[in-house]
Amino acid sequence: MLSASQILELVKGGEGYNVDFKRSVPSKVKELSDEVAGFANAAGGYVLIGVDNNNQIVGAEIDNNKRSAIQDTIGEISPALKCEIYPVDVEDKTVWVVDVPSGKDKPYITGGVIYVREGANCQKLRSAEEIRAFFAECAKIFYDGIPCRWFDIDKDIEPNNFRTFMEMANLSDTFPIRRLLESLELLTEECFAKNATALFFGREPERKFPHAVIRCLRFKGLDKVHIIDDKTFGGPLYQQYLNALSWIESKLEVEYIIKGTGPRQEIWEIPLDVFKESIMNAICHRDLYEEGGTIMVEVYDDRVEISNPGGLLPVVAAEFGHKSMSRNPLIFGLFTRMQVVEKVGSGIPRMRRLMKEAGLPEPKFDTQGFFTVTFMKRSKHQSTNSDRLNDTLNDTLNDTLNDTLNDTLKIVLDYIKSSPGITANTLIEKSNKSVSTIRRSVKYLIETGLIEYRGSKKTGGYFLKR
């Protein structure tokens, strides 16, 4: 039974994997049974009636008729599910709690439909065949929900990581840890920590879960022959996520564009945000039952591949890119509370959009056995103006200009590249060329679209044209 202080903490953190808010009893009371069934098909949770969408406790009055209607709609869930319904006084207002256990006889069906809690939403599964296949693959037990009997909450939690979670989830760090873990469904009925607790908050969880790491490799060339760099990141999952992103960033090239007096623009070989999506997907959706596989990040000269054990679940495969279903819903829920995960099911469309906006091919997905996403790098002629300039010079200048002018063009381009905004007088001074030669070179480069003049006549200068 939740206490008032526990409810305050849950409300402060917002809706998530284990909690849903209702301002009042819905006019269509069946909406409650949908939420309840979704929680029962996952790790359990709480429906708090009397809390609005702005995380404000407004209170609710539920008379006997409404309470009876709630019990009747929950009673329509099949197989039968026992839930507690009780009021709690919180700051002089009444919040009603529908306390839903993780069901032992999954799947639970309401109105002929199956719902499963995913992040802060309930996902609809449209057929019993889909849900049977889903739970058969998960052995009806999520790996992150298995009791972790060796984990000592008082000794094994990594404090800095835990504080980071509390801050990002907008939770009070003065709240007793055990009560918080209980509220987040991270403890079993026997008060053992679950695997998700150890993986997300533990010190060096790879000691007991050696496969729950991210291995990052940089290869020379286009195949797996020559390894240049090899790093394996363990530790709490959020730290793994940050370390993997930092490592990827260090292996990619970036070009800087400066326009006027504004901040410089960074153009990466691959947009960095796609890796936020893909690494998070890999952590939340990897098959931890497959102890022989780890998350792999592989960087080649022309591409980056990110893979995790476990292909698509049957229920997701039919609507790939539109529906999401995590193999590790507790872990997914914790990342959701940290607001690291965006809207459920948005990851694949977002990666596609980011690559398209960057003028790059859409990511390629291989979903057999391992889930692998491949991002193609920006080719040199796409990413760097210097290569485009060199190609233009090599293809055209030798045929149209004399050797002296050709050499001068290259000199001018080098100065403009190294000193954006350089003036004509400075070009003349540095190059030791005549005024007429520099003017002819600048004129030609402007006419061919390779450089441009920005600013006023007195204070402006020349820039490479992007």
C-alpha cells in the first residue's frame, strides 16, 4: 500500500513505466481496465486518480457507484486479476490508488485486446497470436525483472549514478532508497532487488553480467581485418550510454562552417543524434538471455554499425518503425523517467529523418538474430569543401588557366580556408603575388562558386562557399 510520501515522489517524477495519472474517473471507465491490463502484462504499477497531466495533485471523489464501476471493468479482464483500490490523503486531498500487480498468468486481455505497458504508454497488441509469440520469446519473464539475490542495496548501489538518476528524474534524494525502489517496481515481493536494479544502479554490474557491456571497435578500411581501437564499457547502464557516445564522437570527423558573426556550425560525417537513438535502442531492446552476445559498435572508414543480440519481437516486426516493445521494460522505464527516451516508437523514424536531413542515405536495418543498424558516412566530396575545390581545380583549371594562375588559385584557397574572412590586401601581402594576379584569382573563384565575399566593403572578407 502506497504512503502519502511515496505518492508525492511518484507524482513529482511524472508518468512512467510504473505509474499513470488520471484527473478523475474517466467517463469511459473501460480506459482504466486498459491501463490496468497493460500494467499486469508488464511489471505492475499504479493508476493514481486525482492527479492531472501537469503533475499536480487535484484530488478526486469516488463514491460507491464509481468504485463499483471501476471494480466491474477490472473484473472484465481475463484471466481474473486482483487489484487493490484504496484512497490516500495527500496534502489535504484524496488520491485514489489502483494498485496493479505484475500478473502471473500473462497475457491479460480486456475487451478482446491486449495492452502492454511500454514507457509511459500502453501499447495495443491486436491479436492473441501476437502476444503469445511475444511472451513465448520472453519466456514470460523479462530478464530485468528476475530476482537478483546477490545484490545488496546498501552496499552495491553506485552513489553518483544514483544521484544522477534522481536529478534527471526530478526525484528527491532524501527519499529512502528501498521505498523508492519499491515504488519503481524494482524489488520483488520478497524485497530482493531485480536484475534491472543491479544493471542500472550497481557498481560494476559486469562482474555478474559480463555480457551486459558495450564493446566499441574502430577498424581500418572497410572490413574487420585491422583493429585500430578496441574499448569495452561496463558500469551502470547510463554511464555505458554516455561512454559509448563519447567514444563514437572521438572517431568521427567534423567540419566547421562559420557564417558571419554567428556561432560556428558543426557538420559531422554522421549526425551525432542518430547514435543517441541507436545506442539507447540497443540497451533497452537487447536480449540479455543471450549471454554470448554484447552490444557492438563498429566504426569503419565508410560506415558505423551498431548491433545488439535479439532480432525483432514478432509483435514489432509487423509494424517495424511504428511500434516498440522492449525486452527490458524496467530498464526502459527508468530511462523514460530520466527523459532520455522520447516518445515510444519514435526512435526508428527519428533516425531516418536525421539522416535524410543531413543528405545521407537512410539507415539500413538487419533484424535477423542480431538487430543491426548501419549508418553510412558522408563521403569526402559531400562533407568537405576542400575536396570539392581540389576536384574542381584538378578537372578544370589545368585546361583553362596558365600554370601561374593555377598555383595562385591554390594558394588563395589555402589562405581562405585557414583564415576565413581574409581581405584582398592580406592575400596580396601573404602570397607575395601581384595585385592583378590576386584579383584575377579571386574573380575566377567567385564566378565558379568556390568562394564568396561577406560583409561591408571596408570590413568584409573572403570565405569558402558552402
